[in-house]
Amino acid sequence: MKIEIPEKYIVAFKNKYGEDADLSELEKIYVRSLVTPGEAVGVIAAQSIGEASTQLTLRTKHAAGLSVINTTTGLPRLVEIFDAKKDISTPFMDIYLKQEYSKSKQKASEVANKIIEIKIGDITSSYTVSLRKKSIEFVLDKEMLKEYGFTMKDVMGKFSNMKVSASIDGDNLSVIDKSADSVKKLIRLRNKIVEINLSGLTGVSRAILNQDAQGNYWIKTIGTNLAEVLKMDEIDQTNTISNDIIEVSKVLGIEAARNLIIEEVNGTLQNVGLTVDLRHIFLIADAMCLDGTIRGIGRYGLSGEADSVLARASFEVPLKHLIEAGLYHESDPFKYVANNIMSNQVIPIGTGGVELVVKENGKGNSEENPGKDKEQ
Amino acid sequence: MKLDSNFVFSKIAALEFGIMSPKMIQKMSAVSITSSELYDIDGFPVDGGLSDLRMGVTDPGLTCKTCGNTIRDCPGHFGHLELARPVFNLKTVPYVYNLVNSTCNSCGRILISDEHLKKLSEDIISADINEGNKKKIKLIKALIKHAKNVTICPFCRTKQKKVKLEKPYTFIDGDQKLTPIDILNRLEKIKDSDLQFFGLDPDYSRPEWLVISILAVPPITIRPSITLENGQRSEDDLTHKLTDIVRTNQRLAENIRSGAPEIIIDELWDLLQYHITTFISNGSAQVPVARHKSNKKLKTLEDRIKGKEGRFRGSALGKRVNYSARSVISPDSFLRFDEVGVPIKIAKEVTYPEYVTDLNIDRLKVLVKNFNSYPGANYVITPDNIKRKITETTVNNILDEIKTGYIVERHIKDGDIILFNRQPSLHRLSIMGHRVKVLPYKTLGINPASTLPYNADFDGDEMNIHVLQNEEALAEADMIINIKNNIVSPRHGLPLIGAAQDYVSGCALLTSKDTEFEKESAEFLLSNIGMVTDLKKKKYSGREIFSMILPEDLNFESQSNTYKITKDDDSIVRIKNGKLISGVIDAATIGRESGSLLQFLFVRYGSEVTAKFIDQANKLGLMSLFSMGMSVNIRDFDIPKAAYTEIEKVVNDGEKSVAELLKDYDDIAEAKILSIANRIRIKVRNIIDAYIDKKNNNVESMITTGAKGSITNLIPTIGLVGQQMLRDVRISNGFSDRLTSHFKKKDNGLIARGFIVSNYRDGLNPVEYFLHAASSREGLMDNVIRTPISGYMQRRLSSALQDLKVTEDLSVRLGNSIVQFKYGEDGLDVSASDKGDLKL
């Protein structure tokens, strides 16, 4: 293999030793620093993170000093990332604003108020469910309405495409559902109505204004809705980010999700002062994003989808894997670690990855393509 | 020498899985089980019973009727039991359910129209070829889901009724219960050509094989009976269950033959189903657990396979070894860091098999002769592979016949390479190659410099050694996992082996500005590291002495820990052409997990130079301490009265502002109080830092050199212990509105909620002590809970990434897919480069 030294090292080398420095010296240094082919880098990455994680904290810590926002950190967060959980325990967004909004506190807080989701539930002070009238009556909080700047009409408008009839009587909003025949159904309807979005972004329950060192305001939210936030004009789309990996992969794509995994894992580790080389985190992130979707590392992700039946069976729920293997007539190629260990054969990694055939007195492997016989 | 035995002529290339058909079970069966009796009156196995000799032997002296071998060589043979009525296999019920519901109940065809099927079959084939099994199974699952909801068979136009499954294994069609026979009939109707849509291959897995009509009876060798001391036989759990099955089956068959009423037959059939279910698995939710008379759970087939101690994790992947030893470890600074002190007792027990050649025959003969003392040998293996113990009676014979081609299992000796390990083996550095140093102690000795990668200390820790048994393993232990090659960690590129504690203090003392030695003491120092020289000058500075262990062409510059704290320019480490010109050598240059010089040396000069340097530096440090002395006095912890008045003032001010906040106490005030408590701590820290004597103070010097301790340790020792917390908040008042009866009710002040103003040196008062213990306990609990969580995470990570490897083009691959085109995006090895960078 031809060795190509990255440009930045050549430049640095020439800077130090002059323009006509002997590049073969650099090549020596470069080659010496490369990984050894056959190295089990996956296991090294797993161990580097696993060993470090024994020193992580278990408790969630508040992110920014006095701020009320709690973020999951430490071991629980790490587990959450590697599991590729859909509902993470503390989703949040860091929303950065365009110049004209980030400088003024007032404008920034207007943006923040625009983001916070306000539901019908937030402006109701009480409600009654009546099965006889097949209706639910909500008593709306006038002051709240005023504070948020809604009129009764705004509220009514939300019912236009629902199959119920809504009417207003003073402070009361009554919703009648003719099809309701049980209290259960009405309660379900009530729960649905309470969740109706009046303004703001669905899922964002709070937005807190923060100021960075340069005096620019930015917004931290509890709850995420990246797709909607990115549609807003006031937002600096290039920096705004959510900490929900699955959401990011859906909105921004798999590469963005990969970067987020790396950033989150690295951040969690650095939070407690642990140093793990980025390469290890890259590798895990790349493995998780291998097929274009985010796969966790557990039973329902990478480990559960291994090629080798025996490797899968040795991880968790062996019976299920064995029965399905039998059912679907699977074949387990012995080119992986787990199955070769089970059969007392040399694993195809590290020094075991080297294939060497010795002919003893013409005996031994005399096939045309020695070594290839390992693949069926 | 038999070379043949060392060659691998054939390997397992792949393993195919399938379902066994009743026919196949019959074909491979050595015996048809007909009797539930195990032994006759004379204690001999009954023919056709569950201990039939045709299924193998477990008693010494008997021979197997099938293969003719005795206990050690007979692998065991399956038998079979023809069931009077078929029963379900609990583990295949979900699949049977899917099959029944997605095929027509009258014609047996799949409930998807023909034209659709054509396309699907192409999809499935292409998925199988292009994207592998996973994709195929996903497709099939979607297909089954679709077919389940079809109401009219597209082929024979019969109306379909959905079969319901009542867990665990009752199928209901409308209001009628479907027996295994009904299900069997339905499954048999499914055409071979339709099977591909369910992912089945008619040659390997016909649907009707999922229902048990003939039971494979496992060989006795996997369920041996044991003879107790009183001569009574005790059977294995599986045998117990099998007798139940056979007995129930017999009764069922008899009742069917005699034309007994339906109810009785059904009842027995259900019983048979239950027994076979609990033979396979004893843990499923709706099935009552089968138990021993003593109420112990019966071990089932599933239990044998599943879990940590199961067949996979416990037996197939968990190998057991000979030639290993374990003992308590003790520190021994006079060992090299790559050595391990092995007690003679161990050295005589664990051996290395050495081939006899012309070159070593004389040496080995001496060892054989010396067999019962150290160094000696325990066994001799002849070329025909016969192992013979060397004893008083055999020694002369062996000495006579021993020649080239024999193998002598000799005691391990100094310089042999062995593996050294401490559990938990969290990373690869938990097992490394060490050189043996046989010593007359009872514990394994280890240099304190190499404890960090093992995470070992000497409060009773035990470690294991493994003696390697062939040259290939020996070579790998020496050249790959040798501790010398693993000085730098692959995790972050920092050295894990280096100076710690006294070594650091000693080196810092040696290399500090004014240290000078007379010629004689300098010579003594150097003699300890094996440099016997005749020095010329009258006086030598410590730095001159240290320079002698540096490589001659070394050029290096780095900040020292001392510099970071004192900002004294003289403390910056400058090495020019192997001479230490200025700088204090301390933790920043040679310490573990920080030593920049060690990392620099390892990458540029290689492991041998670095290893030698570490040992010599440590020894120099240690011997310097010996000659110069260093101790800690309680006065080293003194800070002047003025400091304590200041601390008192800080606390008082804090209390005042807390009192202010308490007037309007709420959540926000609580958060502010917390931050006040924190600020007090920081202020105290600064006071200590300002007042503590920086010169002639060995505590302070240990902190500045990074040998041990930090200012954070001084705060609670001589300042104040500070706020005690539980679950990230101040210890809460609880139901009685106060922590202890020493406080007023509803007092939320600093002291009343766990702020400790005393320090360790002066002592805590009882209340403070109690609260301190409460918050320490939380830490312990946290640790206990955390360990299994992180352990499981690591298991999952390893299992997911174990097959990733770097190929010749530096790409990282998992099977046939590429994970990274270049490892770590630049192909650099963390431990072979400057933390993943090239510093030229």
C-alpha cells in the first residue's frame, strides 16, 4: 500500500525543518503512528468507554448553575445514548438567534414566548364532564387568556376541524360530542382537548433566556421540536440544536445524528473530567449509524442483529435466536469472534487474522487459493 | 517430534441451523423409550427405559451398547419417545400461531393473491441476497401481518376466521378449542411452494415439525445420575421430568386404546402437554412451575442454555484453564515494574512444557533429577503423548530414556513470561505479560508503579497468574501484551505506568534547584540503578544525576506541575541533548496518567527505553528519599490564627445572608442558600491557599509536585467540611421538621440543614458526624448501584463491537460492511502517536 502523508503534517514538518527537509523521516514517524492492521479497535473502543464509565456519576445534575433545568448526565445519559432511546428523559434545545434578535433582551424574550407551547389545558381553571349532556365544560381563565393574548375566537378556531361542536358562554367553553356514549370516552376527549396547541411549538414546555459571554441572548428549552424551530425566521439555523438524537436524525439526517452522538458522549465524559480519545467515540457512533438509521447497541440493535447466530445467542435470549435460526434455516459463518471462541478455533482478529499456509512435504493445503477455504 | 499435531488441516467454516423432523429424530435415535422404569430389581438399566444403555453410559465399568465405548469416550446417543397424541412446543407456539392465521383454513394456501406473491417472492429473494437475513425477516414479518387480516382466501374463496391464541398454548377457533392434531392437520396442508413467504425451507423446517409428535429424548450423558453415599441413586432433573412424560404418555396411550371417555383422554393430554412444556421451560408466565418435593424449581432445558451460567456464556465462551495461580499481592519496589514476584510454592506447581533438544537436554536433565526441590520438574511427556509424573521411583527410568522429542514440564524460573491479571478485567490492560521473579514469600509481588492499569491496591487484593503453554502464546505475551508495550493507554494516549507518590516526591526533591550531592552519595545513588561509575567531579547537582538516565539525544520541553503552581521559571522542564537543564521532574512529566515525558519517550524511543527509564527514575526517586528523608508532621497542616478568624468571618457572613434569605423562604431561596454554601467553601479554599506555609512544608510539596493530595483534600482537613448533601439537595428536615433534636423546628439555616463548620483535624461534633455519615452512605449506595449498570453497558458495547477490525487499508470493517474508511478518520493509533496527533 502506498503511504500518503496528510498535507498538514508535511506542512508542519517543512515549517520545522526547512523546505527541503527529508520527507522519508516524516514517513517513518507517520507509519510508526498508524494503527496495526488486524487490531480489534471495536473492543478497544468499548473498553475505553466502559472502563471510564465505572467512574461516572449516577445522579442528574443541573446544567447551568442556578437554572431550574435539569439535564440527564453521567452514566444514565451514556446508557440512554447507546440505547438510542426514542424518549429521552430530559430533551432540550439550545436555540440561537439571528443578530437582530440576540442583542435585545426584549426581542429575544418575545421569541422565547413564541416558542413555549400553550395548550388549552394551560388556560382552563376547571372543567366538568357531563354524560347526560354529552358535553365537557371548561372554565377558562380570563386573566391567563389576556396574558397570553388570546381571544375566545382563537380558542374556538381550534375546534373547527374536530368532530365536535364547541360553543362559548361567557367564560365557559362547552364542547359537545354527540357520539360519546360513556364517561370513558368523554374523559378521553377531555384529555385530547387539554392537549390542543394554542400557540408555540408542540412539546416545548419551557423556554429560558440565557446570555453568553458576548452578551448575546440564546434560548434553552425543555422539550424539543427541532423541525418546527428550524422553520422560524428569527432562529440561527446553523447553530440551533436539540439533544434528542433520534429527532436530529429525522430532521437533519444521519450525519448530523452521528455528530450529535459524538458530541453528547464526549460532553458527558468530559463533564466528569474523564478523557477518552475521540477515535473511540467516532467508532461507536459510526457503528450505530452504519445502516443509515440509528441503531442502539443492545438486544434490539447492533448486538441483536449480528450475522452470527451463535454471537447473538450468546448475548441475550439464546432460545429465541436458536429457534428462529432453525426456522429460517440460517447459516452461521465462522468468521467472527464469538463462534470461533466457542469452537476453540483461532479468532480472525489480531494475530489470528493472518493466514499462513505451510506445505509440509507437499502435504498441507494445496488448493489454488489457500486461505480462501475458510469462506464456505 | 510430531509436527502434524500442530497443523490445522480443517476448520469449521459455518454452522447450519434447522428444525428436526420427527423422521429425523427417529432416524438418529438409538432406542425407542417404552418404559418409565429406570432400573430393574438388580439395579441394572431397564431396556427401553430412560437409562437404557443404548443412550450412553455414565457409570464406570459399563460399556455403551451403541458405540461400545466406556464412560469417558461415549458421547451419548439420543433416544425417542412416540407420543400418543401430539403436543405443542411452548417455544414455537408464536410461530405456529402466525402460520395458522396467515394460511387458509380449508386449502392451506397463503392468504395472499397469486400476482402479489410473484412480486413478493422476488423481493424476498433479492432481500436475502443483497441485504441479508435481517431484511428478509423484516419483510416476512410485514407479510404475515398483512396476511393475518385477510378475510377471504384468494384461492378457494373460503371465509377465514381468525384463530385466537390463549396463552400459553390454547388455540381457539370461534368457540371451539383446536387440539394439536387440528393444528397439525392445518400445518400439513401448507404447500411447500408457499413456505418461502414465511422464510421457511421445506428441507429444513416444515411447519408441522413445530408441533411435537415424536419427542427426542436426550442422552444420559447430559443427565447423569449420581450414586449417593448410602448407595441410593439420585437422578437428574431432566430424567425426573422425562419419567413424568413417559408415564403420562403410557397412561394416555392405554386410555385411548381402551376407548376411555373423551374427558379423561383430554385431561391426560393436557397433563402430557404440561409435562413436556415444563421439560423445555419452567419460567413462562401462565404455566405453573414444576417443582421438586423439596419445593426447589426443576432445572429445565432452557435453564441450561440461558443466562450467565448457561451453556453459552458459562460453558462455550467461558473457558477454564490449568496452570494458573492466585494469591494476595504485596508491593515490592525492588522488583522491576514488568516483573512479578512469584512465591516458590507457586513456581513449583505451575509448569512450562519445554521440548527437549540437543541444546537443553543437560539443563533439563538436572531439573528432572531435582524434581522435588526448586528448580525442578513435575512431569515428562513422551513423544507418544504419555504423561508421566516424576517421582522417587520413576526418576531414574525417566533420566535414562529422556531424549530429543520429549517434553519436560519444568518449574517456572526467573525471566519466564507469564500473564498477570486482576478482576474485574475492565480493559485489556487488566491482563498483561510480566517476567517471573521467583521469591521466597507467600504472596505475589508487584511494583507499585504498575498497579494503576490493574486498579490494584494492597488492602488484601488478590491477583492471578497464568503460565503459557506453547511458544506461540509465549511470543505473543512477550511482544504484544507485555506490560512494557502497554505503558501508554489506548484510551487517551497517556502513560498508565509511571511514578506515583514517593517516587514523584523523590524525583522532585532530586531535581529541585538546590539539591546537590557529594561524589560518594552520588555514586551510591547511581549504584542503586545499576550504574556503577567512577565520578570525576567533587559535587553533583540532582539534575546532573537525573540526566544520566536520560537518552543522550533527547530534546524535550514541558511545564511541570510545580511550575503551574509556583510560576517559577526554573521549574519548566527543559532537556537538551539528554541533559536536564532546568525544571523539576514531577507528576506532570513522569507521573501516571499525566507524564508527558513518558509518553514522549514511549512513542519516539520505544518500549524498552521507556521501561528502563521508568524503573531507573522510580528507583532514583526512592533512593533520593531514602538519603534525604521526607515525612509529614501535624504542623504541616497548620495555618495561622488569622486564617481561622477569616474563615470564621466567612462563615458568619454566610449565615447572615442565609438568615436574610430565610425571611422569605422558597425554592429560589433554597437554591441561593446552596450557592452560598458553595461560595463559603471556595472562600475557605482561597484562605487556606493564601495562608498555608509553602516552604518547608511536605504536605504542600506533595500537592505541588502532584505526588498525592490536593487543595480540595485540605479544605475539610484544616478548613471546614462544608455542606452535606443528599440527592443533590441539603439534607431535608423530614416529618419532624428538623434534622435532630438539637435544632429548632422548621429551622432552615445553614447549620440546621447539614452545614459542617468543623474540620477533620479538630474533629466533628456528634450531630455533624452523623450528618457526614449520612451523606457518605449515599456515596456508597451510589457506587453499589452504578457498578452493575456500567458493567452491563460495557458488555453490550463489547458484544456489539467485538467483530470490528482494522484491515490492511486501515479501514474498519464489520464482516462485509465498512464502518470507517480510515480508522479514526486519520488512521492514527492513539497509543502509538502523540494522543492521536503527530508532534514533529
